[in-house]
Amino acid sequence: MAAIVTTQKAAAVNPLKSSQPLGAALAFLGVAEAMPLFHGSQGCTSFALVLFVRHFKEAIPLQTTAMDEVATILGGADHLEEALLNLKNRTKPKLIGVCTTALVETRGEDFLGDITLIKRKREAELAGTDVLLVHTPDFEGAIEEGYSKAVLALIEGLVQPVEPRRVDPGKVAILPGWHLTVADLDLLRDTVESFGLEPVIVPDISGSLDGTVPGRWIPTTYGGTPVEAIRALGDAAHCIAIGEHVRRPAEMLHAIAGVPCTVLETLGSLEAADRFITLLSRLSGRPVPSKLRRARSRLQDAMLDGHFHFGGKRVAIAAEPDHLYALAAFFTGMGAEVVTAVTTTGHSAILDKVPAAEVAVGDLDDFETRAGEAGCDLLVTHSHGRQASERLGVPLLRVGFPIFDRLGSQHRRTILYDGVRDQIIEAANMFQAQQRIHTPDSLDPFRDRGETHDGHSQASHH
Amino acid sequence: MLKDKVKALFDEPACGVNQAKSEKDRKAGCSKPLTPGAAAGGCAFDGAKIALQPVTDAAHLIHGPLACEGNSWDNRGSGSSGSDLWRRSFTTDLTELDIVTGQGEKKLYRGIREIAQRFAPAAVFVYSTCVTALIGDDIDAVCKHASAKYGLPVIPVNGAGFVGSKNLGNKIAGQALLDHVIGTVEPDDVGPTDIVILGEFNLAGEFWQVKPLFDRLGIRVRACVPGDARYAEIAGAHTARATMVVCSTALVGLARQMTERWGIPYFEGSFYGVLDTSESLRQVARLLVARGAPDDLIARTEALVTEEESRVAARLDPYREKLAGKRVLLNTGGVKSWSVVAALMEIGMEIVGTSVKKSTPEDRERIKILMREDPHMFESMAPRDLYKMLADGEADIMLSGGRTQFIALKAKTPWLDINQERVHPYAGYDGMVELVKQIDLALHNPMWAQVRAPAPWDEDGNLIETVVALAAATSPSPLQGEVKESAVEAAQPDDSFAARHRKKFSESRVENSDPEYLARHRKKFAKTDADDMGEC
């Protein structure tokens, strides 16, 4: 449906992307007692760490192999080995997720071979710690790709095949997309449990990045999916992946252990939530609990109340592919029009389905330019969209990552009946706050001959 | 070649740390080998960008794959009184195809052209990164060519991440200014009271608290590098009569070379704290008078200092009583530790520890003198130890940077940001009042008592003590049945169990603080030299 165009600029201005290894680290941070490790120079880790800290407002476990110029020339295997041993000694993690960076990938080493050798050589020292590798050079992809690769590595590297296939009829594997918040995961879990099913969410940042005060110092992640739970995923009755970018991990689970899977593109609208609930009802053989029926009815009411504010509104969205799709479907589903859609990379199959005339693969400068030209009522992207918002005079709904200038991004719900309702209310309130008061001038039929977009912010042309 | 350059940068005769070393140690340079799996802090690229990025009317173009810039832009709180171009992010965002097909240099050249044509910057700073250094992109040549073609300064900054630490990156940035910028513009309004300030970042706009003091004395700040700097100001900085170096480890080499090349004397000073601010003003006046400024500058400076000091003393008075005896842990390399130590001690606060990671031996001596008994200095502290110390209640507040923020907060300890992301300006006389005010606000927030009080149930959720007083009601309910007594107690809040309980926990988080343990603990810190977030 949407035409995908790539902007032709030599220099990106105000990047939309965060790097691929950061996405992979985010997935590993959703595993209990885990430690992501960037194989690169210490700056790669430092930048990602600071960005995570600013977003989550938490101490984040993340380490580096600290490549220096000698290692860059001679090879980084020794640094990798030393880092693994140091981490094992100091933090005793259950899992170390090695994410490569552009530096070591440009150099081009046999990382898998190195890790295999290290594991063999240091078998005793590393016992009890799984070490996984993902290839995540910064020169390709963004968060979505990195996250997807790390989830794939978790499934491929940990799940044990069950021969012959045994099924735990209550167990459901859930592979959430990276853009789901802590509150979203809580809601998912509650919803699945309300059907008497046992969800295993992989990865699960609601256990590790939910902002608690643990009462002691924990050097690794303090919660998340236990490694053992991932290992034992093979007997799940079903796997539900949320977002195109976790399709491959779901298919891998099917390939390894024969777990049937369903990929849902989004849970961010009433009909999308209905699909999910229907699936759960079928899997469990139980009727839909009254609490959920009530929640659905509340969402219907919010849609009725809110649609006045969305109708005809012009929205500009910049987000990673699956997130863009979810947001665009949400806004168009409520009657708004997505006049500008910008994304990070152009490979995802979901982009064809984005309900917009065009999806541009570009940066926040493209976003700003296009949104300014189209004229719009709302900008939807992460905190770095604030410059565009200031210059265009259009309010910014902060979504995704990073959100460093607002609190509580992880406690916002965006999916299923309750989350969609919350999001309708939040956006509707932003639209209401911008409501223009009519003046004799603004309504003068000789002043506006209908060429401008009714409703879009005049401030953008100042 | 790179090795020689790095060696030259580290062989800094003006650096106090370097001077104190033996000949052999000096040769080894001051870049400590990093420990894989236990390292922290930024890389040389980070340092180089930090040192130059606040130049407001220049475009800062990062030549490399996404992460170097994409994960780090628009994250520092320097203030600009003019252009906001510096806040925009420019990167060549190299793809795999660019790297494999060797398109890096061409893409960089085109990028400079796009920026020059669209944004008309005063200059473009081009930063190399690990990948572009590794594949051998010649950014010097590209910059030279683009500069000639588009008629604007294009300055290469060769600080790839893998060459070393953030500190080295600062030095590389200073060298780039010296090699390509300073001395390239001859201002036509040179005067006898022109000065340059190096290493002032204008965080939260705090230099604007100081500049009016100079204005009042008729001293012109020719250039403040890099905070709120315009490119042309830096280019004409060689005409100044004196230099003040603020953040000494970063740009002292630049100051020394400006002395050698243009005969500009420099001194190291600080705008943090009352006494330091006064002393810095006096030093500037003395240096200027020695070089031909009117003699009365010294007397006018004294008059201004006297006036401002008495004003600030009066403004600090209300805080003395509230803050006297409060224990501060200073954990930062970002500001001159001793100058803040002196300032806080002056209003009666107790310093229980200070990091001296970036301090010179001279600074350390000053701290020793200031903190007569038990000068608890540490290079840096592992997060686990830091957490333990704070959770044990060994400090009432920690002042540090964002990196260690959540260690303090998770240990339920008041915390104040005194590093680059802070939003409050702390420089000069007014800045000192602001700092003390912020410490007061952080320390005395009423939420601490609540957040520290334990939940009224045990690990299994069984109520242990009825510490929550509920209002009495007429009809009995399961809740009121249990808490009847405490409801009565609540009538006398001062003596109630709940109040005592809360008080106990709000005042002390020390549950097993035997003195022997603490002594051993302190010794342990004294020796550690792990990086801030390094050792887990």
C-alpha cells in the first residue's frame, strides 16, 4: 500500500535511529541475571549505557570488551576472553549476551569461532553461564533488527528440543516486540493468566526495567525471563509473536521444538486486541473473562468519546517499522490521517501495510521537513523530535526510545483494551489542548479560499 | 604516526600529574590500559566531541556508522546565546555498502557540501571514528579540499574511539583548535583587557553568572572555549592578553602552547565556590596589569570582590544552620573537587569522601589540608562499594554525575547532579547560592522519611506491626479491629509507635555498621582504581 522511498542525503541530520547493538542489549536486559557485553571500543558501550540510563532512569548492566588500537590491529579475541572471565568473576551472570559493533565487524573476525574456543578452553571458569553471540554492526539496522537478532539468539541458543514432542497445554510463549513497554508486558501477562494459561514472555523487561528499589546491589539484571524458562520453552502449546520483527524467532521456536506460532502485527487497536483475546480463548477453551469484556466496553466508550478529536487530524509519525505500523494503524483507525511517515530501515515487510501514502526511510530532519510541508497537528516520535516540535510549533507525543525528557515512559500502556484506551485519551487531550479559537479572520471566506489544510497548525508556517 | 601524536599530547609539561611523575612513568604516558569487562567511561571520540560541540555556530559532522552520533546527540546542557546549529546532529551514518565499496570519503565530502549549502555554518568540525579510522579514510585531505571548494573552515578532528580515553579526546580537540583555528582571524578591536577562558562549558548557562563580573571590571572575554563560543571568537583568541584554564586536565596543553606561540600567560582557576571565584578575578586582574592594563584594575577588582563576597555571605546565612554537619560524598571528576570541598566546608558541611580521579597532586594536597582528619580520597569507586557505603548511611547526600545517580537513589540517598546534564547553574557567587539551595532542597525533601520507612508487612506479606495509623470509624471493620490501638496512638503523633518507627529508619539506614567493618571498608576504597561504573 505505502510507497517506500529512501531519502538521498550524504549526511544524516538529527538521526531517528538508535544503534543495532543497543536493540540487542535491550533484549538481553529482559533476561534474568543477564549481562549484555558490547564487543567494541568502550565508547560504544558508554553511549548506549548513558542513553539507556536516561530513558529508563535505572542503573543498567552493560559492559565492554574495551578494544584499544592494539587490539584493533591484532584482533580482539583476547579482549573478548578477558571480558567474559572478568564478568563471570565479578557479576556471576546466568547469561552473557555478546553484541558485536561496527568496529569489530569492519575488522571482521570469526567471533563465533572465538567464543567456541573460549568456551572450550575456559569450560570450568564459565560453567553455569551461557554465552550468546549476535552480529549487530552499527552500520546496518537499528533497534528493531538488533532486538530481533538477540531474541533469535535466545531461542536458537537456549531452547532444548523435546523428543518426542510433549505439550504443556497451559503454557504459552509470548515474544513481544521491543516497543512494548513494561506496563504493556504486565497487561499481557495478566490477560493471558486470566484465561488460566501460563505465559512465558521472552524477553521480559517488566521484571528487570520496571523501576523498583531492590534493597541490595545487583550487578546483573535483577529480573526478567529466567534462562531456565527459555530453555524449557519447547513444550509450550503455542507461541504468540507481536510484531513482524519477532517472526523469525517464533519460526525458530517452531523449527526447534515444533511449537505452533501466530504472529500478530499489532495489539494497538480494538480489532487487534480482539484477535489476541480470541486466540487466547481458543487456546484455553475458556470463555472471555468478564473483566476483559468490561475493558472492551470501556475502550468502545473511549473510542466514541475520543473520535471527535481524531477525525481529520493530520499526524506525522517517525518510528521503527513495526512501531510505525502500530501507531499509524492506531491513528488512522480513529479517523486521523498519517500525512508523514518516516522509518529507520526499509527492509521490513510490514512497511507495505503502513496506512500512509508514503513511508520515507530517513532521519528526523526528513521528518521535520515533510511534516512542515504537509502541515500537521501532532508529531509522534521519540524525545529527539523535540527540536522539530519547537521549530514547527506542533506538539510532540513521545513514543518509543529514547524518551529522556519525560518520566514514566515504561509505565504507559499502549496495547490491548486498556492500553489503547489510555492512548486515545492521551492523544485526544493533546489535540484538545491545541484547539484553535475561531476569530473573524480565521473564518473570513475571502481570507482562506480552501487551499490550506483546515485544522493544521498555522504556527508551522510562521 | 598516531602513536607519536598521542605521546606528544600526553607529554604535557604543564600538567601537574605529569610533572610529578618519574622520567620512566612519563614515557609510559597517562592512558591507563582498560580492563575488558570492567571498564567504563567514554572514548576519545566522546572526549573530542564534548570539547568542541558547544561551539554554537559550527556544524559538527561525525564521520562513521550510526552509533557514535545516533546514540549520543543533543545530550549536554551547554547554553547558547546565539545559534542553535550546534544542537543539530550531523553524521555520515555509514552503511555496510559505503564501507565495503570505499564510499566513505566521497560521502563525507558530499555531506560537507550539503551542510555548507543548507545551513551556512561558520565552520564545520569533522570527527573521525573507529570505523573510518580503521578503513583509512583521509579526513584531513577531504576537509582541506572541501574547505577550499566551499570557502569555509572545515576542521578535521582525529580522535577515533579506540585510541584512548575521553581525556585524550579532550586533548586531541585542543590540538585541533591550535592546528587549524586559533590565529586564523585577526580581530580589529584588540584591547589591553582581553582574556580567553579555556575549558568552560557553559553548562546550564552558568558562565552567564560570571561574565557580568568581568564586564563590570571592563575585562572583555575575547573567547570562552567551548561554552557559548562563536567560531570567529576562537579563531581570534590568540590576541588575548591572558588565559584562564577552568577544567584543567582538558585544555591545559592548549593554554601552554598558546603561551609558547603567542606569549599569552595563563593560570588555572575555578568559578566554583566563593573564594575561588574571587581568587580567579584577582588573578586575571594581576595578569592583565602585568601586561599593560591600567593599574587601577586591581583596586577595582578588590572592591568588586568585597562587595560580592559580603552579598553572597548574607545570602548563604539562612542555609548554614540547616546544612551544618551534613555529610557530603563528592563523586565526580567533572569539577575541581577541592574547590567544591572548600566551598561546602565553608558553610559547615562535612565531606566524607571525594574522588580525585582528575585532580592534580596540588589539588590533592589542598584537599588534605582542608579535610584535616581522615581525608577520604578515592580514585573511583566500584558501584557495589558505593551502594554499600550509601545504603549504610555513611553520607547524607552524594554529589555526582548521571552515571552514578541511580546507585544513590536506589540506596535511598539524596543526590544532586553536578555534572554535564545538570539543569542548575553553579558558577560564580550566585552559583554557590544556587548549589547550596539545591543541596538543601534535596536533603530536606519530606519524601525521604516515607520512602525509607519499611513496609508494614514481612517478606510474605503478613502484617508485622501496625505502623499505619488509620482514622477511627464508628462501625467496626476488619481493618479497624486490628489497628484500634494505633488509631488511638495516632492522636499523639510525637510518641506513637509509627512516628518512632519512621524516625528510626529515616535517620539511619545503618543496620550493621560496626566501626571495624567501616574502617576496613574505607581502606578498601582508598586503594581501588577501578572505573566509575566498571567493577560491578
